[in-house]
Amino acid sequence: MPGRKRCGCVSSAFPQILYFTSGHLYPTGSMAKRASLLQNPPTAGVATLKLTDVRPSDTGTYLCHVNNPPDFYTNGLGLINLTVLVPPSSPLCSQTGQISVGGSAALRCSSSEGAPRPVYNWARLGSSPTPSAGSMMQDEVSGQLILSNLSLASSGTYRCVATNQMGSASCELTLSVTDPSKGRVAGAVIGALLGVLFLSIAAFCLIRFQKDRRKRPTETYGGSDLREDAMAPGLSEQIPVRADSSSGLLERPPSASTVSTTKAKLPMVV
């Protein structure tokens, strides 16, 4: 009897989607608003499940269980795998490794979404040639590109494209390879220039100091000054003595003090 048939559809992710019995459909669970039967009631013993607003999370195995009471010993079961196709999401590009001449670099590319699982391909942009196969190893499944024996010519922009049957998406990154030897030479040149600059400043300061010292005025002593013709303290002036031939007596020349005294005693004649 058609009114006695029961049909239940179950997903591996959700215990129960809908239940049909006695001519009535009962959607259940979180998919209740998106699940229905294509023919309600089922016709010719066919129950077709219809899902709207399909999402990646709807991917899974679905089971249809049919029985006809009071025959509980004979159950009809049907399984179907559902795969929701999703184009790749925008991948994320990153790089690791020693990005210098002679080193190696690992470029990675990964999409968080995509069904079926996307494959990845790397390419170098611009007119520069792509690295040789011997120095480049690519894994299309993991999205990793390994560049070995890097040179300055390895620098450039690289693009990763994630592709599946629903579409593609890409990302880019710029690889800059450095040369440590050039850095050491540049450091030595900078150090030499700084040394010359320091010596120049020191020489300038020394010359300036000497010029200022020469221009400084001579200091004079305050107090009593010594004269070249002054007698040292404690010494008496030695006055030469001459003999007078007429009188036979010794005569001493008058001193400066005697002369000044004599002049003072002379009357002033006007």
C-alpha cells in the first residue's frame, strides 16, 4: 500500500535529512530548509532527493532506506556519494630559505578551498628565462617549488596558478636574491670613508686649536717688575775708586743719590 511506505534519507555528515511516511514528508536537521523530494509523493517507487543552495559541506555519502511495514525483515538500502564541485580559492604564496647567491629557496602555494583538489603550477613572469630544470623542482600536488643554487639572475616575480575543473586562481611573489660578498665590500668601503672623515675632523680641530693659541694675547705680571739694571736684593753697588794724582788721595765718583741731593741744595736762579 503506497500510504504505508516509509523512506528515509541519511547523510554521513548528518544523521537524518528527511523522512517520508503515510504520504507526508518530514524534513529534519540543519538541512530541513534545503532538502526536499523532487516528486512528492514519490512516484513509481522512486524517491529523488533535492538539495538547494548547495555548499562544500554537503559533500559526503548519502543513504536511502526504504521499508514497507509490516515487512520489517526486507529493507531496501541505497548509497550514493555526493561531491560538491568548488573552484579554487585565491591561493597564498610564501617563501622560505636562504635567499642569497648559492643558497636555495622554497616557494609555497596553497588554496584553502577547491574540489576536486586543485593542482599547482609555478611560472616566472617577465622576459627573464625560467630557471633550468636542474635548479628547479616543482610538486604540483603540494604546490611547492624549490629553487637551488640561486644566482642574482634568479631574482624576479613568480606566479602560482591553482587549477581544477571548476576554475583557477593565482598569486604572485617577488624573489630578491642578495650577494653577501657585495655586502662585505660595501661595508669595508663605508668603514674606510668613516675613518677618513674622523681623521679629517681631528686634523681640523688640531689646526684650529693651534691658530687660536697663537692669537691669544701675552699676559703681564701685576706687582713689581724687575728691571735689567736693577740690583738684586742684598747686593751693594760696587763703585769704582780712582786716585787723585794731585792730592795723593783716593776719590770716589758721586753716586746717583748724591748728585740728586746736590742738585736739590743748589739755589734756583731766575
